[in-house]
Amino acid sequence: MNKQIIRPILNVQQLIPLLGGIVNQKMQSQLLQRILQLLKLQQYIYCKKTIDDANNLKNKLENELLKLGTVEHCLQLCEQHLSPSLFMLAKNNMLHNAHNGKKVIIKQDLKEKYVKKQLALTLYFFGPEVLHFFKKSFNLPSLETLKKDLHRYDMKPGLNDFVFNFIKFKISNLKVKALDCVLYADQISIKKHLFYNISKDHIIGFNQLNSHKTYEKATQALVFMIRGINFKWKQEIAYYLLSSCTINDLVSIVFSIIRKLQNIGLNVKAFVSDQPKEFITFSEVMNVSSNEPYFVVDDQRIIYIFNPHTLLRTSLDIFFKYSLHVNDGVVEKKYLDMYYNYISKLKYKHIHPDYQEPFDEIKVGLETQVFSTNLAARMSLAMNNGNLPKSSEPTINFINDMHKLFDIFNKSYKNITPQKDHLSKMTELFENMKVINNSDNSDITYNVKFINGWMVSISGLNMLWETLKPTINKEYVLCTHWLNKDFLDSLFDKEKKQNSKEFNPTSIQLVKIYKKLFYQDYFQYYSSAAKVAGDLDQIIIKINEQPLSNNIFHVTSHQQQNVFKFSPIVIGTVDYRQLNIPERNSLPYVCGYLMSKCLEKHVCEICINYAYCQKSLDQSFLLEFFKLHSYSVNSTPSKFSTYSDNFQDYIMELEYNFVLSFPTYSIKDNVGTRLKDFLCNRRLKHPCNLFDKTFLLNLYLRFRIFTTVRFSNKAKMTKELKLAVFTL
């Protein structure tokens, strides 16, 4: 009803003159009374409508206020006005408080879970205490959850994209100067050994260069690590399992790694390696010399430094075996032998390297006790007292000079005058040094590599100092001891002590220890190198700037198929590992085992009669099965005679095809699944429709892969792994 219609227009005084024309007074009175009643009714309706409108308005306002106070409305406003990172924090906090801090399972899509994990990892790299502070109030994943999630990735030989994505994410919170780093390469010999990873369905231990894998057992491993120059942090980045490493392979590996590191924002200033023949050839191909101790990758100079630890060991070895002629003097070990009875700390094994204790891994501590200022001072005193001849002076000076040289590479380099003068002195010494073989008095200087290694490393150290340009900070110190870490040796110290000096890890041992070290270093927090450490205001600002669009925990469908989703062959038993397969008549033995396991899956009268008619099977398995389950077979119906020995024929067909296809499929991912696809169309004619043929094929494949790997590890194999079928 329209308000203007029901609103009263005339009052009583206005109505009286209008009624004057009515002659009947009684009528006039009644009409007036009715009009007054009508007016009152109109007034009442008007007032009630106004009150109803007010109540409706009040209810509407109350509903709006209730909506404004809900978590959903607040989240809508937060999503409109906050960055994705801060919105995630606010959302988690509101939902957590809405349930009074109680643990409530809240449905989240996969993308939201990834965002929460990345946000939690961001807070952890701001500081472990920061994640601990935010975790409970904002319902974030714990550090253990993040570690577990990262462990799900399959870290294969070569360059893994997810590794560099995670490293890029971590270094985003490092100071600019902390991004200067050194790339280390180390090589180690490994045993020829294969390992079948059942859960991932692939074989570890073949030669693999990036994605290219060949049917050859790996005999060596290359491991790469980066380490900060100005700040203490390190991270393993890649490993390779190789049967051999050509110079082209090595160039491709090193350049690919450096480019990857540059692409994620790291400044690779130097490359450090030992002196195996592969890396010596690499330095020669790259035209690395004492005059130009660097190679170029995409217009950027990478300074080359040979591991001073390795150089010191090689120097000691050459010093023990040959004579070193420097200018007019001769450096010889015989003077060390003369002094042996006058020193207390120098052990017999230091000057007689052929002597070995049960475990005596050469360590830098032994070399530094030979090349030591203390030893040189005592020998000099003995010479002055007449206990050593005057001709021992060059040897004493060489020992003292080598100590000072290694001290520069093993402590702190400040580019002060004494350090620069000694580096120049040693460069001149190595330039004029000749190595003479005392047995035939031949000059073998060209054949030894430690001289050029020291000269390149000295020039590289000077160039590294100039590259870092520390002239602004007069107190700058270059921590050179970070340039000479034998990180692979330290990995296997425990295993070496438990075994012997000749201990070499298998491929799977190396992979497991590498992964352990990778995760350990990745979740190591370095407060000195972090941009943000402990300041809550800066933390909020950094969270606000943190993009969540490219989530490191999110993988593409292709990666997801390779990383997380596997279809391993499941059989429910591993008792095949205990089988003692005979060298002769192995096929009947294997067929008997397979038949007994199939009967355990399904047994009926038809299956029993079928098994009984297979005369070529090893009956020991069947007799044991029949005895265990109280089955007895007196005679076999004649209709089963057509199936005689067809089970062995089927297994033999699988054998021939397995031996034929294994070299091709064994070097690929999902080896079991690929072999199953290849063999699945070999058909077994069995009278029972309930006989589980799929289980039989799965069991055969798991058993056959296991025996192949075990045989290859036990036998003294040639370079190529050759297979043979089971014998009849």
C-alpha cells in the first residue's frame, strides 16, 4: 500500500464545515463519528507500517553486521587487499582461532597445501624460531613435514630441475654477497654393483650421463657441491654414476652445472677440483695456465683452483720418491731419514709411506707434520749443530716454504705483503723446479702435474682476490680453507674404518649418503648469510613480497608421473631371495617354485591335477605344498595329459624373451612394468579359469630381476653384462 494514500490529509476542524450541508443532525453525527474512526484507523495503519519498516531495516542492518563479523567475509576482504602470502597467513590464523585452537581437519585443495608448505619453508629460512613462532598460531606445516615431502622426490644422477628450484628458493633469502660461491667437483671410485629399487621400479648402478643411460656398470662417481665464499654455507647439487668419462662428457657436465647455477642467481667465481687425469685434461682443453688461470662460460670467467689438499699430498709423494732440483740446491728425502732419530712427533709411517697400519687413510694432518715450520726449525738447529750436512739446507727451506704455502690456502688470506711475497717466491720456485728420477737420473718434470697445479692455484687465488674487489672493506678476509675441502672423503670415513683402507662404496651406498647430505645441508640455516633474521617487521615485509605463483612443491603432470606416481609390481612375498638355485637343472627348480607359489594364491582340484601332470617340475616344492595342505593325488585324469610340461615351456619362453629384452629395458625407468608389457602376450594354456596368470608373470619378473642383479654383483663381470637362460 502506498504511504501517501493511507496518510491522513484532513483533520477534524477541516471536516466540520464540509458536513454543514447535511440537514439530519443525527446522520451528521454518525457520519462524523465514522469518519473519525476511519481517520484513527488510517493513522494506526500508517504508524504500524512505519514500525514494520523500521523493524525490517533493523533486521537487515543486524544481518549485515552479522555478515561483516563472519570469518568468510573477513577472508574475502583479506583476499582483496592483501598479498597472497599475507592472505595465507591471515586465513590460517582466522580458521585456527575460529576453532579455539583445536586441531580440526579442514578441507584444502592440493594447490593450497603447496602454498602452505612454501610459506612454511619461507619462514624457516628466515629462521627456525620464526617458523616455530608462526606454526601454531597460523596452522602451518612443521619442519618434519617439509623434510618428509622433499624426500619424496627421486634424486636421479645428473641435473634434477627440482633441486635447482629448491636451491633458488633458499638463496632468495641470502644477502647479495652470500651469492658468491665456489663450485667443487670430486671423483671417487665405486664398486661395480647394481641395485633394484622395487618401489621406484628402476635399477641403480648403470652408467648414466644426465638422461642418457647405457648398459654398462658404473665404476666411478662425480659429485658436485657449491660453497659460499664470503659466508659459510654449502649445498650438494648433482652426482653422476659413470663407467668412463670422456673430455666431451666432462665439459658438458661442468658447463651445464655452471649455467644452471647462474640462471638461479648464484655467482660462480671459482671451480675447484682434484688432479685426476680427466680434470687435468679438462684444464688443458680449457687453456687454463698460470698466466690465465680461468676458463670462460657465457662470457664469465670461472677461476680454476686445484684442491690444495690434493696438491699437498702429491707434493709429499713426489718428495718421498724423487729428487727436487731448485736452482743450485737439491731437495731430497734422505735428509729427513737422517733426522728421523732426532724428532719425536714424526712417526715412522710419515717418512716410509709403504708402511701401513690396519687402517691408515692419508690425511692432511700427516702431510702438515712433515711440511711444518716446527720440523724445519728443528732440522735447521740440527744442521747448525753439525748433526745434518750443510747440503740439507734446501730441503729444510722447502719444508718450511711448503708449510707457509699451505697455510695461506688453509687459513685466511688478507693479501698482505708477507702473503703476496711468499706466493711470488713459491711461483718462482715451481717455475725453476726439476724432478729427477734417481734410479736412472732422468728428468720427469713434464710427467708430474703438481707443479703446474700449484702455479695455477696461486695465480687463481690472486685473481679471485681481485675479482671480489674487497678494496672498499679494508677488514675483508678471504677464508681460503673453504677452497680445499675433501667432502667425499669425509662421507665414507665411518665405512672405511669399519672395513679397510681399500673400501670403495657401491653405487647405492653413494646415492644414499649423497641424498642424506643433500637434505641435511638444504635444511641447514645460516643466520650470518640471511637477509632477514629475527626482525618481525622485516619478516612481514618479506612475506608480503614473497610470490606464491611459482610453487616449488607443485610439479607438472609429467613430473608428477615420474616423481610421485609409480605402479610397482606387487606380489606380496620376497622369499625368492632365499632360493639356492642350482647351476644345473635350474629351470625345473625355478618352475617348481613358481608353481607352488601360484597354488598358494589359488588351489582347486583342477590346479592340483595340472601341477601333478607337469613331470618336468622340481617335485620337492609341490610335495612340500601338498604335505602342508594335506592334499593327495593318486592319479591324474587322462584329459590333463595334453597339458604335460606346458608350464615349463611357458617359463622357458619367458626366459628367452627376458634375456633378449633385459639389456634394453633395464636402463630405463619402470623396468618391471616395461618388461611386463613386453611379456604379457606370451600365453599359458591352463585348464582352470581362476588360475592367477597375472600373479605368475609378476612373480617371475620380480624373481628374475632379482636373480639377474644378484648374479651380476657376485660374478666377476666384464664391461658388458651378459645374461643366460636357466638350464634344463
